[in-house]
Amino acid sequence: MKAGKIKGFLLIAAFAFTMLACNSTVSQDTIKEAVKADIEKVLKEKGAAMGVVLTIQSFEMVSDGGDNYSGALKTMENDKEFNYKVKITATSDGKTFNWEIVQ
């Protein structure tokens, strides 16, 4: 009887561990906000160095599958509107990402 209880406990523990492991990924919205914040920081720093006042008007991101995403960035730079395409790669835990403006 004890062996049956231990086996049941181990099955429940294995199931719980599997569910937690599956939930270690972050949402696409979380990745989007982190990427947007980083883009804004980098562009504002580079813009300030060149005398450009830059604000992000909008940033949208869609999954291309796996760790790859495509983004659309709209900025105001010295009162002129610009649109850019952004290529993004992010790990599923959302801790590591790379972005590149491709247009």
C-alpha cells in the first residue's frame, strides 16, 4: 500500500513539474514591451547625440514562428513621422532578445 501511495505522489509531482516547466515561457506581450523599451532607450540615446527629439508613436509585433518576430515601429523625429520594420529574435523565457531595424 505504501508503494502505491509513493507511486501516486511521484506521478503527481512529475505532472506538476511538467506544468511548471511549460509555464516558464513568457507571453508575447511581455517580450513586446521589453523590446519596445529597449528600442526606445537606444533610439533616444542615439537621437539625443545627433540633436534629434524622438518619441515612439506605436510598436506592434507578431510571431513569425519559434523565437522569431516581426515588428512595425512608428516614430516622431523632430516633428516628422517615420515607419520602420523591425526583425526580432527572443528566447522563450523573454530574458534575451535581439532586434534590428531592417528598413
